[in-house]
Amino acid sequence: MKYSWILCLCTWVTLSLTPCFAHHMAVVVNKDNGVQNVTSAHLAKIFKGDVKKWPDGKNVVLVLHGSSPDEMVTLEHLIKMTEAEVKAMIVAHQDSIRTVGSDADVIDTVATNPGAIGFVEERSITDRVGVVKVDGKLPMESGYLPH
């Protein structure tokens, strides 16, 4: 009886803490970009390549972290594609998508390209980029990005 109680307690603690380890993605843009809020539907169009210019006329430059599983899951849910379809889309649009190796590289690329937009884990956000609200919400707020 004592061991089953300990097992139940350990299971409860593990399940209770699991959401704390989840990584939350944030949409970041160049600081000079005037866009502060987008709908998830418009964001999906941007990442699908349907929207190629910002309201100020600058070209949209997508910056993706090539080895981020959280980014891939977010993209899958956002644009409603399978992982294979997302990867095929990235290959098909190589000329308009920059793939970098880390969140720091995403920050650097977005900070130095006026039309750039990318995903980073919320803990990687710096003051070098602007964070975009999605559907009126900021990172860590419920419903910010589909993940």
C-alpha cells in the first residue's frame, strides 16, 4: 500500500510539472517593422508564402531555425500541413526562406533584415527584435500560437 501511494505521488508530480518544460514559440520581426499584431490566419498566409510584402511595401523574409522541433510543430499546426508537407514547402521556397542554425541566428537575421519574420523560443527573445502579438495575445498567454 505504501509503495502504491509513493508511485501515485511520483506520477502526479511528474504530470503536474510536464507543462513547465514545454517550449513556447514567439513570432519576432525586425524592430523597424510596424506590425505589432497579426491574426493566426494572416500569419499562416505569410508562412505559406501567400503574403510576400508587409503593409509598408517591404518584402517579407522568412527566417526559420532549421533544427527546431518546436518550430516545426508550430508550423504544422499553424499552416495545417504535415511535417513532410512543411519540409517540401520550405524546399520549394528556398529562394524566399532563410534557414539558420539556432534561435540566436534567427534573432541576428531578423534584427538585420527590415522585412524579416521568424519563430524563436520565448526565452530567446532579446530587445534586438520586436515580438508580434498573434490574435491579440503575447507569448505565454493561452492561445498565442497553435502548438
